[in-house]
Amino acid sequence: MSTALDPRDGAGVRRAAGLPKWSLWAVAAGSVALAVGIGLVAGLTSHVQWGLIAALLFVLGTYAVAARAEGRRQAKDRVATALVWVAFLLAVVPLVSLVWTTVSRGVKVLDGYFLSHSMGLVADSEPGGGIYHAILGSLEQVGLATALGAPIGVLTAIYLVEYGRGRLALAVTFFVDVMTGIPSIVAGLFILSLMLILDLQPFGFAGSLALAILMMPVVVRSTEEMLKLVPNELREASLALGIPKWRTILKVVLPTSLGGITTGVMLAVARIAGETAPVLLLVFGNPFINANPFEGAQASLPLYIYQQYAQSAGAGAAYDRAWAASLTLIAFVMILNLVARGIARWKAPKTGR
């Protein structure tokens, strides 16, 4: 193995030019083994504590081995890479654990009968029943919210990027920022106050209005960033040909950024699909099938999960139905994200030589 002089390690000290590829794997394995030993000796019962100790030992071990073999300068680079891998694992492990727990517990009652029947007259403590009414309610409420929130959000973003100047644009940007962090319960209380003024009973469209309020700022922000990525040269070329600005936006700007806009809208849909608080206040829940979102209480998947888990006391048929509905909701959000990625790739600008 060749060697090289590293001036940061002191004069006359020669270091190896590189570590073998298996060395970091060996450091990782040793860190895990040492962390398990420390955990057993110290009486630590949580695997999370073992993992954090192993991560710390891996970073320290990486620096020690790299500093001895390659020098302190290269060791710092190795440590930065190790920190990135540790951060990646810390983010992935909870996600994998969540998905594994949901799948393992949700498949117990998830079948065709469960997806095609409602609760009807089935008591929460009894086996049977399904989530068809909740799926129907969620699709209608989220669909209406998207039909309201997505166009308003996209048009607002177009105004901010293409036309927005002066105090009005600053005010719109400020309120969009404020609405981005608004709690979902506040949106539900706002619509609930209107229902009380108008003396209205709970119905599905009321939940859609609250969800649309939560959806709009997300769509505005994502669409705004996508429109800013469109090169100004495309706009200038279109305007130089005598094409009006509105037509330039419609025929040049929007098609160029359509993939990113669609992805942003889908992510906003995935965000509101799991909201429970507005639905609990405004839709109220219904064990029977109600296909009319403009009249009478409806169910939704997040509300169904909450109600079933609240009645289960951690066990029983309601507990299994709650996990199966959770798995269905995760699958619904995953499908939306896959559709968004497919549309973004399909509508991405074609590159060529």
C-alpha cells in the first residue's frame, strides 16, 4: 500500500494512502458488538439505547482508524460520511419499524370483505364489519377538498411569481406563510363557527372545506417553487414572438413545470388525507354508508381509525380493525406518491443534445 506525507499530521510522519474497503464494515460490526456488551453490562433494556451507543462508537471508531491510517485530514472526511450514514439510519429505522408494525398487525382482518362492507349494525366490540363507508367518505371529502384547494393554490402561486408586486403580493405571501403552520383544529373550528351561524348539521362537505384550507398553502408553496425554476429565457422567447403573457403562462410556463406542480398537489393530498381533528368536528362519523357528502354525517379513514382504537382498549376486534384501516390509509398515501412520481417523470421536460 502506498504512503503519502500529510503536513497536518506533523513533519516526517507518513500515512497510508487509503483504508481497505472492508475496514469501515469491520468498525461498524465492532461498534455494534461493543454497544451490545455495554448495554448488557449496564442493564440497558432498550434497543434504541444500544443503537445510539453503537452509532456513537462507530463515529469515534471511524475517526480513530482513519486518523491512524490516513491522517487527520482524511479522518475528518470519513467522520462526515459516517455522520451522514448514521443520520440516514436514524431516519429509516423508525419508518421501517412503523411500516412493519402496521403491516404485521393490519393483515389480520384486511381482506375483500373488510374493504367492501361497512360497520352497519356491528358493535365496536364484535368481530366483522369493514371500512367501505370510511373509504367512500375519505375519497369524497379529499376529492372535493382537492377540487377546491388545488386550483386556488395554483392560481395564487401564478399571481405571486408572474404578476405579484408591491404590498398586495407581500400580504399574500405573509398569509400563506401563516396558513402553512396553522393547526388543523383551527381550520375545523373556523368552518364549525360558520356551521353554527348558519345552523347546519355535520356533513361531509364541511370537512372538505376545512381540508381545502389546510391544502391551499402547501400547494401555493410547492407550485411557487416549481414556477421559479422555469428559465426566464423561455418566457422572454415567447414574449418576443408577440405572444400575450397569459398565453405564455398557459402554454409555456405551466407545461414546463407541470410535473413538479402535480407532485406538490399529490403531496398536499397525502397531507390532508390523514387529518382527523377537522373531520371529527365537522363530519362526525357514521357507521352506515352515506354517498352524499352534502347531507348527513359521513365517515373517513382517519376518523374510523381513531374511533376504533378508542373503543378497543388495546385489544379485541376493534383494535384489529384500527390497524387494518391504518394499513389501508398508508397504502392509499403510497399510491398517491407513486402516481405523483409517475406523472412527474412523464411530464418532465425532454432533454436532448
